[in-house]
Amino acid sequence: MSKPLPASYPPYFQKYVDQVAEEDLSMAFQNQSSGIKQFLSAIDEGKSAYAYAEGKWTLKEVLQHIIDAERIFNYRALCISRKEKNSLPGFDENEYAANSNGNARKWQDLIDEFVTVRKGTEIMFNSFTDEMLETSGKSNNNPVTVKSLGFITLGHFNHHKKIIQDRYL
């Protein structure tokens, strides 16, 4: 199965889809998931409270954002795979971060939660048939396919991993 066509997701998400090298969604999840825990575990508790500039998220808030976004992308994928006709709501990532309580959490707890969420993500996407993956619905009043949401999820993590590497470490 090939990567989704740009017409199958909002233009804003192109930057995420472009960050996934693989053409096969299942392989992309396997490849990415194998290194997540090692990458995040290399960051210690002290460093996780770091923000690279005034007004920027701490590493804890970044990881909490990744978790929140992945859950939202998963919900959208599930609803669309089940042929939901209503447009699914958008979300304000800054409002979510401000209300996440991420900084009060332990870094290891955030890592454990993300690894668990990701395992569920991978299982869910592997359960979808080819027809389900190609199903299109609406999110935030924009057309999107289930397959696109899988690639967006993967690219979203890659996007933030690069930011973490470039600005936090």
C-alpha cells in the first residue's frame, strides 16, 4: 500500500506525511515504534522540565502533546473507519497543553503512557482492512482518510522528535 495522496488530507498535514519515509503504513509503525522508548528514555527527569525558550513547551509538555494528538488522531481514524458522517471536531493544541498538567507528571510515566498508546495505535491500524484505510471522512470540516491519519500520526512524532533533537538536547 502506498502513501496517501495529498488530496486525502488537509494541506497543513503535508509536513507530517513528508516525514514518513516508508510507503507501507504497517512497516512505518513497526520501524518507528522500535526506537521510541530508547529515544525518550535517554532523556532524564531533570532535562524533561527544560524549555528551550521563554513561552515554549517543556519536554514533558511536548510529550504530553504527542500523546494527546495521537489519541485524537486515533479517535478520528476509528470514527471514519466506521463511516461516521459528521465532521469530527478540531482541537487547540495550545489550550490542551496549558491544561494538561504535563509538567506535574514524572517523565517515566509519560514515556510509559506514550509507549502504551502507541502499541494500541499500531494494533488498531493493523486491524483496519484496505477498504477501511481508504475510507474518507471529515475532521475539522476537512476531508481525510483513515490511512492519511496513520501517516499523519507517524509524521507528527517524527516532527516533534526532530524539534527535540535540534532544540532541547
